[in-house]
Amino acid sequence: MAVAAKRAASRANIVDTFIVGAGISGIAAAIKLREQGLDDFMIIEKAGRVGGTWRENTYPGCGCDVPSSLYSYSFALSSEWSHLFAKQPEILDYLETVADDFGITPLIAFNTVLENAEWDETRHLWVLDTNQGQYLARTVIFATGPITEPQIPAIPGLDGFTGTMFHSAKWDHDYDLRGKRVAVIGTGASAIQFVPQIQPQVDQLVVFQRTAPWVLPKPDMPLGETAKQVVDKLPLIQHVWRRAVATSLNAINFGLRNPKALAPVSRAAKLLLNLQIKDKTLRKAVTPNFTLGCKRILFANNYYPALQADNATLVPHGLVAVEGNEVIAANGERFGVDVIIWGTGFDVSHPPIGAKVVNARGQRFSELWKDSSPEAYLGTALEDAPNAFLVLGPNVLVYDSFIGLAEAQLGYIVDGIRKMKREGISKLSIKPQVLRAHNAKVQKHLQRTVFNSGGCASYYLDQNGKNFAAWPWSLAVLKKRLSAFNLKDYDVVYERAAQKKAA
């Protein structure tokens, strides 16, 4: 369909706010809009159910490494968690329950994929093309999340592999691993969880590790029916529990900003590692060579025991080639395998939504970000993207619950949308000078954090060596900055001025 024909779409299709994605952020966005009486919105979801990353990731052992008391909405606490740290099926069920209880599920257009989003400067509207048709919107919330695109490295000979392979985020539950020779590539957050689950089933397990991660004990425990009933009858327990977890995570965040403060934890972790692993060669291979916190801290109680099983082999080198059914390590070791499971994480260096969005200058964000690092104001507002908001965007991540971060951002976003309606604003864009000053300050203060100075190459750093992900201050500071939408930070066009210009 020609662009001109597309833009001739009926005004009946115009909505005030268009929400892309019905995961953690999208569900919360809809709830917060309704709380403010902003009911003219639409949500699209590419899949047939809500859940986002908790719908997509179903690998064995999948769960959260933030306690469930905090990994839940502040407005929808639950007493149904079976463990201190919730597993994937429970989190997905929780998100579906919240969407149902708040009346959001019937409002979602499922199986609707955003194909292109483009700003129409003439009408001050977003033109949104989907596989189900076109929509127009005055504002857009991109709630698509940063953990959505599984990453498989380009390995020579991979096309000729004669066995089966799949990514942890696309787990093949129909494939029977029993008695198979399995190669796991990567030792990140996902592999730490699924390796112990599959190790007892397989004949041979070979784990390829480029960099040894810090793996700390996970203080998990089951919550029986009695505990659930007590928590349900005494909501104060949930609030106190939630505050206690938040305080603990704030302490970790302080250490990440001040690496010397984590030195005692590092020493204790290494002493514990010595107790857990008797074999000196394996112990040396799994001992991290960078400062605690530089890469994501992992939590597990069963990972090291799995590596020490008779059928398990840790290869402290990366995978460099595949020949037939053989996988080849950087040190030349070869292993014949039936299955390759990729635990290589996600492409988080640039928000994946960038491939779908064209800014006010006619430039696609993914093209702009090819050779430069993505930037946003408070992880939310992108340059030359009027009336558009991004959730969990660049330089907003702290070691905390993603749900808490999303709620804070959405409070800011909804306040902005409410002020646009109240003030009669038709176009609102972050001022370039505000964006530049903000990001210069962010990058300056990141230099002293463990992410930048801890001696590792983490996914926080992009191909330019720039930290595109982390927030350099406390969560309290972030929440304060997001507590109110300041129109002075934005270039604003009012409806009357826009109408006069159009006439």
C-alpha cells in the first residue's frame, strides 16, 4: 500500500496512546493510564498471551534472581508465591492474573505485530503499521523490553552441524535430552539455571565458558501453605518483606557504585568456592578474574555441584568452530555432540524496537545505532521521537526489580501524557541540549562504577566500549528524577499553534 494511501486512514482509528507489548511494562502502562482516567488507549501484543520474557523463556529451571516479594507490582502484591524466588511458570501466571484482575486482558490485541512506526509531522501523529492493519496515535509507549532478541554467535561451520541445536529462550521441549551428548555454550544467567536441570538426564555434558562468572549462594526456600495463609492474612508482612529486600538490593547497588565496598563479599565468595569445589583445576577455571559486580552477579546453589558430576566437563574457553558433529574450543579441544544449546543471552546492546521505529527526521533508530551508542533521557525519551516513550531504555538499569524500574518510568510517562492533555500539547520532544547534558553526566559518573572499572567485558558495554545500560546513581535518585514530568525539559508545540500552522 502506498504511503499516501496509508496516511489517508480514517480518524476513527486515532487513539490517544498506543502501547506496544503486553509484558511487565505494557500491563503496568495500561493500569496506570486507567488510574488517571486516560482510557483512550490500545495495546498490541505479538503473541497470543501476555507475559513478555516470562512467556518466551520456558527452559528448565527458569526463574527470577530477585525475591518474589519485590519482583511484583507495588499495586498487586501476592501471597501465592511457592518460594522466596519465584519460578517462571508462577511469574507468568501472576502476570496473567494481574492483567485479568485489572481488566486489561480484554483490551489487548493479541497476535498483532508492529511492523513500522513513523512520526507524521503534518498531523502530529504516529502512524503504526501492524500485521493486522494501520493505527494512528497521539502518543506511543514502547514497552517491548530489552531482553527479547536471542543471540547466537556466528561460528564457522555452524551451518554444517549434523545434530540438533536451540537457544535457551526457544527451548525445544519436544526434544528428549536423555542419553544425549550435549554442548552448552555460555555460562550466563540462563545457563546457570538450566545446566543443573539437564545434567542428570544427559550422557555427556560439555559446558563452554569464555569468562567465569561470580556465582553466589541463592538464599531460596519454599513457602508452604501455612506461610502463604499468614502472609495473606497479614499484608503488613508483605510490605515489611518487600522493604527488607529493597534495602538489601540498595546495599548491593552501593557496592556496584563503590567497588571497594564489595571487597569483603569477594573474599567470602572465594572462600566459599574453595569449600564447594575440591578439584584444583576446576576451581581455578571457575574462579572469576574480574571485580565482583562487573558482570551480572549470578545466584545458584546447584550449579557447581552439576559441574562436578562425572558426566560433566567444563571447557574454560570459547567455542570457535564446528565440524560435522564436533564442537571445537579455542584451545583446540574437540567434542562429538548430539545437541548444542545456546546459553548466549540476548542482543541488549541496542533496544530491539529500534528496527521498527522511524524518527521525525525519517531515520530508523537501528540504522542510527549501528555505529553509535543509543541514548535516551532517563531511559525514556529518544531524540527526534516526539510523543514517544521507551520503557527500560538506555542507561536506566540498576540492580533491582525490573518491575520496580518499569513502574517508576511509567509514573513519569503517564504524568507526561496527562500534562499533554491538560495543557493542550500536540507535540513534545526532548530538548537536544537536555539530552546531551544528561548523558554526558551519566557517562562521567559511570567511569568509577564497577561496570566500567571492574576489568571485564560485560553486556553493559557496547562495541564502542560505552556503557549504554547502567544507571550510575542509586535507585532512590532515579525514582526522584522520574517522580514528575518536567515540561521545561521538552520542546513543546500547543494544539492551537499546530492548527494555525496547518491552516
